[in-house]
Amino acid sequence: MNRPDFRHLQQSMEDVTAAALDQNTGPLDPVEYHSLQERLHDAASSLPPLYREHVYHPFMQAMDKLTEAGFTSMMRRDPRKEREAGLFCDIAQAILQNKEGYEKEATDAFQEVVSDLYDGFLSEEDRKGIKPPDQSLIAPLVKWGRPHFGPYTWTVEAASHFGIKTGIVNLPPANAHHGLLAWSALGHETAGHDILHADIGLLGELQKTVYDALWTELDNRAIADYWSLRIDETASDVLGILNTGPAAGIGLIGYFRGLNQAYKGKAILRNTGPEADPHPADILRGYLAAETVRLLHFDYAEDWASALQEETDKDLTSITLGRASVDVELIKQSAAIVAQAITQTRLMSLEGHAFGDIQNWHNHDERIVQEIRAHLESSVDVQDCIVSGMYAAHVVSAAVTGAIAGEVSVREAFTGMTSLLKSMHDANPSWGPLYVRHRGDLTLHRIYSRTAS
């Protein structure tokens, strides 16, 4: 029995609450067309070749076509920056924050996590036998801002309206320095939303798959409708765990509790799911996380799943979805069905492959995480931490689980994480002078391995 240690989860939740209440809004959005053009004029050199080709130049062309009059009209139509003006400003900010060095270390660390998660699904090393996605071949760009929206992503579908060929991922500016568990949500944004929208028809096929599985197993149309109508958020939770491991599960629970403490005054998972909310109720997402972890390919998946379910049970009262109360055991059963359908179903959109075959969490991933955790709690300079096979997802997982277990303080875990991710970003060939789409593409294929058992 190797039960995970959650004894210091409370401290991580308090860190989330403090970050949520932080008033830092980040750099001001551009409000004047010509000054923005001047700031963007020589920003291309701050981006690697692929991003100059697929982001910077198309965006500058779109801005020229927009004209000053169009820019002014767009800002007037969308004053809260929730639609086209928000997307335009976020693309501009992603470019400018790279050029102007806003939160340089944290930005590079953030970009490394997003690049790694995208790479894990799209590199030649992992995507054997599956065609490239229809709409995006490079990882999203990152930026800081709009803390009232929390972590979010503009998918390539949305960003393509301004000519760019990747998405934009945002974190609140406070998360450059605290709010560790927000980083465990990046798998949901990047390995979830951005991947789901990169292949035409994938989300629709997945929605039907989940509905059919629930209808067949439970013969309950209301439950089948509830989960399938929230497929974008539901599947993103599952994919985040497949790519980041069980840390994404406990991170989700702690993150929601911390946010609910900040905004609702209670550090518990919500048991209600309003009809208009595109997200499943918090409590359902806790159970879904547990059932997804149960399907991971490492030895202690069952122990982790049981611990996550027990942690979710602590906040259970009575579940209400829309206007109807729902039996708890039915919800737990449905969460298991949804996790299996999303993880294990072979999808036509993926050439007959299942998500769980492309990405999963294995014993070697846990070994890497344990080695990084040992470095985080030692007195050795964390930048000297070099672990074979290490990726950014391992670093985030190590920081989250190490802090929750109390091996290091939340602040020490955060500082060690960003420092190590920054050094990894500096060495990432995708951000060098060559046209390397994904780090995983640079894999040496040998005829014989001396180290094979």
C-alpha cells in the first residue's frame, strides 16, 4: 500500500486563496492602434522561427487589414474583452510579454509547461500511426492577465480568426509567484481544450461516445445529457490527468477549494451544478479525477484513486444538477463510465487510437517525480537537478505533490519548480534558432539497446 500523503493540502489551498485575492492585473491592454503597432514592430526577434511564421507575421497582417477604424470599432463592441477584442489583446500581449520581458523567469517556465504538454500529444515519439492534427502543429503561446477569468485558453479555432495557427493560454499574474496548484490546471487547458479543438470532429465524436456509454450502462438520459453536454470541460479534466498524472487530480480538488474559499467563503467542493454552467459540478469533477487516475498505468494508481475519492467524499452533502437531486452512488458510477469512455475508446478522429494509448502515466513517470521531489527538498541547487527522461509535467507534479505532502513549503516548491522549468526552457530546441516543432521529434531511433532488460 503506497497511500499518497495529503497532510499539507491545507497550506496549498491557502496559497491558492491568497493568489485569487491578489489585485495584480498585469500589463495594461493596448487601447491605441498606432502605439501598439510601434510596440509590436520589432517583436519578431523575441520569438523562435516557427512562431514568427505562424503567429507574429499573420497577426501583423491581420492588424493591418483591421485598420485603426476597425480596431476602435472592435474595442467599442467588446468593452469587457470577452470576445474578439479580448482575443486580439491576448494575442498582442502574448507577443509583447515575450518581447518586453514581463515576469521573464515565470513566463519561460509557463511556456515550458505548455510546450511540453502539447509536445506529449503531438510529437512523432508519441503520436505513432496518427495523422497530424487538422488545425495546430505548434504549442500555444502563453501570457499573464485577466485574473477575474482565472486560467483559460483561446483555442486555435478561435485564434485562427486573426490568422494565427495556435492557441493562447492565460494565467492570472499572481500565479507568477504563488498559487502553485493553478499550475496543475495547465494540463486541463493545454492537453485538454487545445488538443480537443485541434482535430476537426474530435470533440463531437467524443461527446457521442460519452453519451452512448452512459445511456447503455445506466439507461438514464438525464445523466447522459449532463455529462455529454459538458464534454469540453469533462474531457479536458481527463486529458489533464493522462498527461500530468495523479498530481492533476489532487491539484484540481485543492485548487477549487482554494478558489471557493476566496470567492464563496467556504473551502469545499460545490455540490450543485447549474444548468447554464458548462463545467460539471465540482464534486463530480473530484470523482471523475479519481476514476481517471484509477485507469493510469502505474503500480499505485488504485491507492491514489481511493485517496482522491475519499478526499472528495469529505465535501459531499447532497448533489443537485440543474433542479434535480441525484443519487451519490449513481454519480460515482457515471464518473467511472465517463473516465473509461474518454480514456479507452478508440476514436475515428484519432485513426482508431484511444487517448489513453497516446498519453498515460507509468512507473517511470512516478520514479522521475520522486527523484525531482528529492532534489526539491535537498540543499542542492535545484537547477542542478538533471533526471533522465524528465519533462515539465514531471516537474509540476513533483512540486505539487511535494508541497502537499509537506516535504517542502509551498513557497520553496514554487520557487524550485519555476527555476527548474526556466532552465529547461532555455535548453528547449523548439525555442531555439531551428524549425523544431516538438522536442519529442528529436528522438534517436536505434536498432539495438544495450540497456534493455
